[in-house]
Amino acid sequence: MSNFCIIGSGISGSTIANLLNKKHSVILFDKARGPGGRASFKRIKGKIGFDHGTQYFSPKTKEFKRFTKNLIKKKILKVWGGKHIFLNSKKKEDKKHLKIIGRNGNNDICKYLLKKINCNYQSELKKIYYKDKMWHLLFENGKFRSFKNLILTCPYPQLKKLSRRFIKNPFLKKSIKMDANITTMIAIKRNKKSNSSYLYEDPILGWAGNENSKKRFKSKYDLWTLQSTFDWANKRINKNKNNKKKNSKIMIDKFFNLSNIKKTKIHYSLNHGWKYSSNSKSFKIKSYWDSKKRLGVCADWFIGPRLESGWLSAQDLFKKISK
């Protein structure tokens, strides 16, 4: 039997699993088809695909800078070069921070951390119970599993639904609404003069990233990842599944208009909605650990919206568990 059960394979889940696995037996479950969480890579064919969640890493803390620098040396990560166009006057561009990406996809960082972990994908957690000093888990496929230690790394609304009977800490009583994001992925005619990315000042479209500029693959098309603003997505995310074509068209039209790229044929288009994309408000704690029930929680939303926040939260939880 595994000592620790981790729910979620995003940056928090993969980091805490990697740390715990050095001294404990660990097993991980995730509802997705593969690792990465919001740093997932949408693979189309071979190495061709889209970073349809996290676009890049820009380390702020000394600890995360050391971690990413080490992964660059190991050729897991690399610097995203090219020309990045900053069109948002409401935000200041920090030119000192590099744009770091995975060599094959931005979920490379999670793949690296999980390479020695027993991972079970397409396993969605439905309910948890605590009885006889053990955690009992019921999955959507009807399977039951039991563990002594349980670590949850899910978005705040999902965590609240799963664990409100077991966590009495004030952080779970807060009313937090995580921001949504709608991502549209398109393939258009190649343009040799294409820039690497755009950051817009627009109520609908917030970002566009040129996947070809990351130099991971060769494609006869230019692949672009378009991401909406939080405000626009928050109003549309609940009906996005039914309005995918409409929402994508709005974002695509904005992309051509704002980027001064000649409108051309869309060879294919994909739409993905992130209902729980990020939380910009930080908590007073970086993670949660109940040493009596052996229940832990770590996630980016404890600290902030950045991928780095999830890594820091997992590091903090590991320290609490190790005491």
C-alpha cells in the first residue's frame, strides 16, 4: 500500500509527489489524460501542438530560479526567444525576466518531476471519507481506494466541495471565485515574419503565442494559441461548450485586427475552457497540513496566479509534513 495519495498532476501535485517519493511510497491520480494540469500541452500530431494553458515560466524567487536553471542545464526547459510584442499600457513589461518553456511542451516540468511516480490518469475523484484513521476515496469509475495520507491539489471550488467536512481551518470558509480563461488554438498560413507573442490591451483578447516560434517542431502552418481576458471568460465559461464556435470566432477576429496580421484561412481551430484558471488573491498561509488526520493541501491559489506559486506551495507543504 502506498503511504501517500496525491490528487492532481499539475505543478503542485507533481512537486509534492517528487519530494515525498524520496522517503515514502507515493501514488498519484488525475482526471486528465496526462500530466501538467494548467501547464498541459495539447498534442495534435507527433511533436506538433499547443501550450493551451500556462504559456511560459518567468521565475521570481531565488528558489524557483535555481530550480528552473537546473532544468535548463538538463535540457528539460529552455528560453523562448524571438520578438515578443507588448501592447498593454496598463501593465509594465519586465524585460529582465526570461520567458522559459518546456523543450517539447510546458508540461515537461511535470513529466520530469513525475518520472518515478506511479501515476493513474483518467481517474476523477468523486468523494472522500475518513474512517478508522484512513482516507477512503471513491472515483467516478466506481473504484474505491484507501490511504493513510492524502494530499489534494485541486482548484479551490473543487477542494471546498470535497473536503469541507474535514477541514476546519478558516481558509476554507472564504468565498473565493477563481477566474476563468477561454483558449482558442488555430492553424493558419505560414508567415515567415511572424512575431513570437502579443500581450494586448483589449477587453476580450489578452494574449497570443506563436507555437512555431518555440522551435519544437516544423509545421506547414503557423500555430497560434489565443487566450481571452479573465473578465470576458468569466461571463461566458459556463456556456462555452455550447458556444465554442461563436467564442472562438470572436477571439480569432480580434487576433487578426489587433496583431496587424492579414486575415487568412483557418485550417483548423480548437477551443478549450479553463473554468478555474487562477486566483489573484493570496491567502495568509501557503499550504495546509493536518498532522492528526494526515490531510494536506497545496496549490497555486494559496499564493497567486503564477505556476511558480504552485511550486512554492508544494515546497511549503513538504516542510510541514517533514517536521
